[in-house]
Amino acid sequence: MLSGMSETGPGYADQSTKRMVARVIGVVCMGIALVLIALAIADMVSAFNSDDGAQPTRFWMFFAALPFFIAGGIGLNAGFMGAGVRYAAGEVAPTARSTMGYLGVAEKAVSCPSCGGHNEAGSSFCDDCGKPLTSTCPSCKHPNAADAKFCAACGTALN
């Protein structure tokens, strides 16, 4: 291990505790916001449905819910950000890897001449159909592409 590097991963020493606190604060604040919004909506509906022309008196609860809603969103975002990023990376990384391979930026993929399946570089057999991806020259033992008709090293005809 390199000197100067810590044995722990990146982040805070008590990161799991902080993450749990952020999640609890987020859920509690969102719950308060939803209760305030529900009470304001119930008051408006009852006022509009009354026959005596009553006005809604708890409209202010919409405005009181807004800071709780924002604080809950921030708490939930902070509490679940790592899980969300790990999920997104797991979904995007395989696609990005194969795209970079097609563009020639990343490690080259080997296409199977039999089925067209994509395999990692250095693979001997196709992941999809199981057929060999290379053929060995009987004369000089040089590995050639499975669909090659002649050896690239010595020119011997391949079967």
C-alpha cells in the first residue's frame, strides 16, 4: 500500500450515521409537508362545498408546507444519493463500455464469425455459441481469426 493513503475509503468516518440521520430527517419533513398540504386541501374542499359561503381558513398551510417539503427533499437526496449513483452506474457502465469498444477507445471486443456475438478481447471461445474465436496454424502454431483462410504469419492454408 502506498504511504500516506488511509486504509478507510473516501468519505466521513461516521458516514453511515450521517446518511441515516439525513434519511430520517427527509422522511419526517416530507411527512409533515404532506400532512399540512392534505389539511389545506381538505379545508379548501370543505369551504367550497359549503352552502353558507364559508372561506378557506387554512390556506396558509400550503406555504408552511413548502420549507418542510424542500428540507425533506434535501434530506432524502443526501441520504439516498450514494445508492442512486451506484444504481445508475451499474445501469450505464456496461452500455458505455461497449460503446467505447465500438468507437475504438476502450479494449477491443472480438466478434464471433459464426454468430456475430461480442466477446472480450483475448477470449478463445464465443460466449454466445461456444465456437472457437481463433484457429491455430498447423504449420507455425500462429493464432489466426477463426474465419481466416490463410495464416497471417506464414501463409499456410487453414481448414
